[in-house]
Amino acid sequence: VPYVGIGALACGGLASFCWFLFIAPDLTWRILAMNFAFGGISLLVAAELRPVRNNGPTEKILFVLSLLSGVNFFVRTLIVVIAHGPFTSYDGFYGSSYWTTALLSHALLSLLIALCLFSAAALDVLKALKTETFTDPLSGLLNRRGFEERGMLLLRHCASARFPVALVLADLDHFKALNDVHGHGAGDRVIADFAAKLRSAAGARGVAGRIGGEEFAVLLPLSDLAAARLFAEAVRTVYSAGHVDGLPQGTKVTASFGVAARSG
């Protein structure tokens, strides 16, 4: 939140309003001071939303509404003041074109922004619920359901584009024995640590998931069998050479891998 910018515009607008109210009384300048301050805040909000406007329809609508709000405060006010002003007193002011357009435009924009924010909040809740449904809480990877859904989508895309795609399966070795000796807390840390390395290796392109207790899978688009084998060997080497926090020094945890690929 741009607190400094909002504070400067709010304080500047309030100071100007007070100046034209107590020191140099002028109704027209009070209107301009108030509207320009609000317009500046609206454009500042639009500037903050600009980098995320392409993240989805809600962000884009909020960005457009912020721009419209700024234009409304600046352009509408200037047009009405130039066409029907200046306003010297409150006589007939509440029946003027300025007051009528202000009420209508502010009410409409406020309602649209409120509805958009309500929709954004509802979409965030739905997104969070969907994430919980498809994400394994311990590893942070997709669960079996999420992996199968995302994987099927990726397989269809690769098939339609005739891109190769590879599957890497991983299984932590002797995991039951590790749980029995060191406890389930240590087992959980092993799973979380392995999942973090797998997710880092898969990057944004690959689809990684935990499909069983100690079983993991990664779907790699644009990868043939050789690339999948290199990926598996890299993760296997890095993981077996590392140490998991919470386990006694010298305790090594390893994993076994299998690879398959589709080229046609």
C-alpha cells in the first residue's frame, strides 16, 4: 500500500480545502481541491494495480475502474466547472449539473468497485479451497488427484503440439525403517526435504507431485528419455549427498528413480 503517496495527496487536498474554506473562501476552488485529491489517489491506486492487471479478470477490472475513477474526478469536474461554473455560493448548488453528475458517477463507480472487490474475495476463497484440494500439505507438492489432473492437461497439450514428454518416478528407500528408528517426525522432515529438492529441480515447467506415502512423480514436457534420466540422476546425487535436519549425523537417505518417455 503506497501510504506515503496516499498521505501526501490526502493532506494536500485537505490543506487546500481548508485554505479555500477559511483563508480565501472560494467554493469552486474547494470543489477542485477535493476532486483533484481524490482523483490523484485513484490514479495512484491504478498505478499500483498496473503491474498485476494481467493476472486475471478481477485485477484488470479493478485497474480499469481505478482509471475511470481518476478520470471522473479530473475530467468530469473540469468540464462541468468550465461549462457551468464558477460556483460562487451554495444557492442552487445542490441542483446544479456538478452535484447531479457527482452523485450519479460516484454512486455507480463505488457500486462497481464494491462488487468487484466482493468477487475478488470470493475468487480468492475458491482458489484457496482448490489449492487445499489439490495440494499435499506436508510436501507442498500436488497430491495424487492434483498431479493426475494437471498431468493429463499437460499430456494433452504435448500430444496436440507433438512435443516429447517424460515421466520421472521416485521412491524413498527404506522409508518405513527410517520411521521406525527415528520416528514419524523425522520421516515428515525427510519427505519435506526431498519434495523441496524435487520442486526446485522441476522448476516452473515441470509438474511435481506426491502420489503416495513416500512416492513422488515429475512430468517433464519437452524432455526425452535421456533428459529424464539426467534429471533423475541429478536429483538422486544431490539428495543422497545431503543431510536432513533432525537426523543423526552420518544418516544418509537415498531414493530410487524410474523414467519413461513419450516421443510421438
